[in-house]
Amino acid sequence: MKPISYTLIFINNRSSDFSYMTTSLFQKRRKFLIRLAKTLHQCGTPAYQLEGHLVKVSEALELGGSFLISPTSITCVFWPVEDRENQENSYVARVQPGDLDLGLLARTDELVEELCSGQRDLDDALLRLEDITNKPNPFPRWVIFIAFGLASAAFSMLMGTSWADVIASFILAIGIYGLVMFSETRPRIQTALEPLSALLAAFGASAISFIEPTINMALVVLSSIIVFIPGLALTVGLSELAARDLVSGTVRVMDALMVLFKLYFGAFLGFAIASVLLGNVDQIEAVRLPNWSGWLAVLVLSFSLMVMFKIRLKDAPWGIAAGFLGHGVSIWASATFGIALGTFFAALFLGIYANLFARWRKAPAAIVLLQGIVVLVPGSKLYMGLNTVISGKEILHIEQIGSQSFLILMSLVAGLIFANIIADPRRSL
């Protein structure tokens, strides 16, 4: 790749300031890096990974670059490698927190590889990046609709409650997805989507309990809103804090906690309204699910996540395998070392598996890692702990649920850190 050339145009004035105009090559490289930063941010990439990746790409393009990323902002500084002091060029943008889109992440990573290896020129790469960023959801609406309900049903199965809870969770989750679709064209509803969803779930669970009094209403509500529970966001935020990315980590953790509070208040309000309008019903203890249902739940949840994370079909088997690996190691290690260290070993094996996948397939480790991590994250236990503290009632009986949730979060982060030491992914994503 040829060195960057540029032309200086001096403007004399009283303060002896000067400005400059860069060449089209500098501008194209700058434009590509900015679009790349926005696209990867849109995929939900952790800040410390995104910053490091952008630095490596800018070096490959023979362009100086410095980056500061947070969930709500992107700051970039560029300069020709020959002269930084006089020719820095800045870019600042406010953005919305990104949603997980692992298909877009994989395609973007492939594009960068092709550009850096010389298989694509810069003009072609810019057009391709624009194309994949604006690519519509690969799954039709009805598939997403079903996946939303199955994810909730699968979580209920993982909790090992009853088939009535599983069916009720599926029905309520379908209704909540209807609210999600309704809010897409109504910004005011979208800003209050989490508490409204929890309110609808709580009212619906109370109504269903009159038909089927064996359901665990609180657990059904938690299952039906599980896609909103910010367990994964908390894990990513703590990983950023562990990587000393303090601004982004703090913002992400606080945002996750606020989402958790909004969900709990919505459920609390929904139960209160239902109690006044519908009254209360005596609960009957249900027959618990058999042990094998947990493995079925992992399979169903993995297929649901494939749709919700927009994973490419060729990457899906690796992600499904990650879900089974995380669940299996967690069961084995928890029986031997306890649930906290069990989660550590599960995260360790998942991290090693994802890093080896990244090296072999030359793809981001997150493509398979996140599907396994979702099975382990304790966001639901944080919600249960919050319910126990406020209402004094247990959704499920779990000893020391608050401290257990904290230890699981720490174990997840530690397991992933040790995995990077044992198996280097040799990639910045």
C-alpha cells in the first residue's frame, strides 16, 4: 500500500493559524474507519475490543488513529503517519447503544480481512460495508415471532418448574413481542418498552392463574421478559471494567441496572393492578419437570438465539455446540466445586472453545461465545434477588441468591480472562 500523500494550504491571519486539505486517499481511509466504527458499535462490540480493532485496521491502512468508544458515543482522531502534530483530524458522534447482531459482525470482519489482504480495494470495501450495514434481517418476521416465544419457554424449562409454566411463558412472550412490534413506529412507547412489557406479563400471568392455578406467576413473568433481562450486558460491562475501560464499563453496568429496575417496577405495578381488578387465586403446587428437560431447553434456546442474534446459518452449529458445552461443564463443575466455581470452569472452557474457533475459522470469537454465555449469565437471579429483598417472597428457593449472583458474574469474567491466557485467539475481535 502506498504511503499517504497530502497537500497543505496555508492561510495567513493575525493569529498565524493554518488549515490544511488532505488528499482523497486520506479522506477515503478516514471515511472507511468511521463507518467501520459505527458498524461494529451497532453490533454491540465491547468498547475495549472495538478500540483495539480500529487501531489495528488503521495501522494496516497506514493511517494514524486514536479512538474512544462508549455505549453512547464514538470519538476518532486521525492523522497522516508522517505528521501528527499539525494535521490531526477529529470526528465525534453520539450514537445509540448497539444491539447484538452477530451476522453483521461476522460479515464486517470478513470484509476487513479482505481489505487488509488486498482482495478488495478501498472503494469496493466502502460500498460493501454500506451494503452489509443496511442488509435487512435475514429471518422473516414470523420466525422472529416464534423464536421470541421459544426463548422464554426454554428459560422456564431451564428453571425446571412445570409444563404449565413453560406454556404460559410462551403465550405471554408472544404477546410481548406484539408490543415490541407496535412500539417500532411509536417512539414514546419504545422509551417505556421494558416496564410496559413487564406490566403486561404480570397482568397476563395473574389472568392465566385463574385458568391454571399451578403456575408460578412470578417465574412466568420473569421467563416471558427474559430477553429484556440485562444479564449479558452486565457481564460485558464488568469485562470492560476488568479491561480498565472504566467509562464504557461503568455506563454499561449502570444502564443494565436501570433496565433491571424498570422491569421489576413494571411487574410490581402489573401484579398490583391485577390484584385490584381480578383478585387473587390460591396457588397449587405443580409437578416439576424431569431432569432431561434442561438439555432440551438448551437446544431450544440455542435455536432461538440464532434468530435473535441474526447468526449466519453456517456459524449456527458452532454456537449451538457452545450452548451445550457451557451447560454440560456447568452441571459437572457445579456438582464438584459449587455453583460459583462451576460457572468459572464453564466460562473457561467456553472461552477456550471460542478462541480456538476464532483461530481456526478466522472469525470473531463472540459469534460462538455469546450463545454459550447466555446460558450462564445470572441476570435472572439478580431479578429474583431484587424480588426477595423488596417483597420478602422467593420466586424460587435459592440459598444466598444475592451473593451467589455476584460470585457468578465475577466467575464469568475471570473464566474469560483465563481463557485468553490459555488460548490466544490471535484476533482483535
